[in-house]
Amino acid sequence: MQKTGLKAKRSSKAKESEALSRFIAEGMIEKKGLEIVIIDLRDIKGTIADFFVLCTGNSDTHVDAIADSIEDMVYKNTKLDPWHTEGRQNKEWILLDYVDVVANVFKKDSRRFYSLEELWGDAGITRVDPDHDRVEQ
């Protein structure tokens, strides 16, 4: 009986993480984020989150606007604020940490330099088509 309850909690947490990753991607789409990807890390041992969601912005202003849009979209749909944020000062890479899902908004050179997609070669990667209003996984 105990295992069933634990399995249900894990399943519920997985669905919440998936939904949160979609809301983050939708916030990116709203402000025309580029090269949006959702990296599913749930099956990778030792990772710090269930999902990383990445996109690129063209300028400091664009990166900042995308990060604001993510926060607005997530709050509107979940009433969650980021647990932690980094990079608001230099705007090369803004990280919004929602614990189970981490949003990363890069300027082009920083994204290429850090190359997060390549860190987890065996992770599932979903490339998001920005021409759709909603994100499907």
C-alpha cells in the first residue's frame, strides 16, 4: 500500500514539472525567444532538476523581457515565484530556478559557450516551434 502512494506522488510531481516546463516555454514564446528547447533530465542520475528550458535572446533588453515574461506566465498559471534567480545584472544568462524546472535565457554567445544541450547527450530534448501558441510535449 505504501509503494502505491509513493508512486502516485512521483507521478503527480512529474506532471507538475512537465506543466511548469511548458509554461516557461510559453513565456519564452510570448517574447519571441529563439531556439527554445526543453531538456528532460528525469532519467539522468544525479541531475539537479527534472527539466531545463533554454532559449536565446538578441540583446540585453530582449533577454530581460523574456525572463520577465517567464515569471509572469508561470505566476499566472501556478502562483509560483522563482526560488532563486541569477544574472539579472549582466543579462548574458538569466537563470530562473523553480527547483524542479530551471529556465535559462541566454544571449547567443553565452549559449554557445556554455552549450548546456551537449552536457546531457542522453537526455530527451524537445525543440519548441515558436509558431504554435501552446507547447506540446
